[in-house]
Amino acid sequence: MRAEAPPPEVVVRAMRRRHLPGVLAIEHRVHHPPWSAGTFAAELAAGDGRRYLVAQQPRGWRTRVVGYAGMLTGGGEAHVSTVAVDPDAQRRRVATRLLVRLLAEARELGVERASLEVRASNRGAQRLYSRFGFAPVGLRPRYYPGDGEDALVMWLDDLQSDAYAARLARQAARVAAADAGADERADAARGGRR
Ligand SMILES: CC(C)(COP(=O)(O)OP(=O)(O)OC[C@H]1O[C@@H](n2cnc3c(N)ncnc32)[C@H](O)[C@@H]1OP(=O)(O)O)[C@@H](O)C(=O)NCCC(=O)NCCS
């Protein structure tokens, strides 16, 4: 049996304007209606209180954006404004990596509680968020422009607690375990070729 090729290493870093072409290419594939280049540029320019991250993978001697996430913070609260992963890179813990880093930064900023909206039909994203402790608290009817779908509002409390630090550590460990599995598959693939 042929060993599966390992996913190339994913790195999470602060989003910059130079990342926007890659970000927008994903945005147009996954969000309807998408945010515009102007919206992302304005968020990046707004500075304090905003954190935007990209996940990148090596591609030849360059890198490509495979996902991104962002939040607004203020008054001890954060609002997760966007999370998206390239459809070709989904279910490889890219969003998990982004949320581990984003919520760790929220803790460092002293944030106590965080909220987000997610499409009522988007069970995959809701499952992802529940892994990070977000719980549903209500619906915003016809929230999404275009198709008018309802948004589920989710909140996360106790970000500053030790229990939450342990939850984040568990999610980080899942990412590390996935990376270790990829390394083992790579070793097996190299061994098989000899
Ligand atoms: C939702 C989204 C961000 C998830 O990104 P991802 O990198 O594939 O997520 P991860 O691989 O980190 O998933 C972690 C866990 O979340 C849950 N999950 C994520 N996507 C899922 C899906 N499509 N169906 C069911 N569960 C899902 C699973 O529990 C998963 O763990 P598992 O793979 O071990 O079962 C991605 O599918 C996406 O960009 N979708 C389009 C945009 C969107 O919906 N954004 C979020 C709402 S604003």
C-alpha cells in the first residue's frame, strides 16, 4: 500500500497586506457574500484591538495562504470576526491552529469572554467552535445578507481561567499529534521508496 504524502508544514503568522491576494482567493470560495479587499485592508489598518492571522504552507520556494482568522477586542471582550480555510486544505487542523493562536493572544490581551456568529446550517464550524468552548446562546434571525440565513450566536466565558488554558493546551496537543503522525507517514513513505 502506498503511504499518504504528508501535508507540508503550516505556519501561523500575523496577516499583512501582502497576504491579501491569497486571503481574498479563499474568501471568494468560502464566504457568500465575501468581504472585499477594502474591508480586509481597513481591518488591518485599524490597528489596536484587532488581530488577524494567516496560516501559510510552503509552495516551492514561496508560501501560499491556506487559511486566516481574525478578531476585534475591547472592554475585556473579543469578537471572532472571521475564520476560513482553503477548501483544498480543510480537515487538516488549519482552523484549529489559527484558533489556538488567536485565543492565546486574546488571553494575553486580558480578554475574559469571546463571541461569534456562525450560519445556523454550518454544523462543521459549530463543532470546531465548541471544541474551543464556544456554546450557543441564541439566534440572530436573517442575519446574513444575500440568502438571509439565521446566525447562531456563540459565547465563550472564562478565557482567563486555568481550565481554559488547559483546553487550549489540549487543542494545541491535537495539532502536534497530527504533525507527528504526518512525520511518521513521511518516514514510512521515504522508507518505502528505498
Ligand atoms: C469551518 C472551517 C473554518 C474549518 O476549518 P478546518 O481547518 O477544516 O478545521 P479543522 O481541521 O481544524 O477541524 C477541527 C475540528 O472541527 C470540526 N470540523 C471542522 N470542519 C468540519 C466539517 N466540515 N464537518 C464536521 N466537523 C468539522 C471537527 O470536529 C474537526 O475535527 P476532526 O477533523 O478531528 O473531526 C472550514 O471548513 C471553512 O473555512 N469553512 C468555510 C468558511 C466557514 O464556514 N467559516 C467559519 C464560519 S464563519
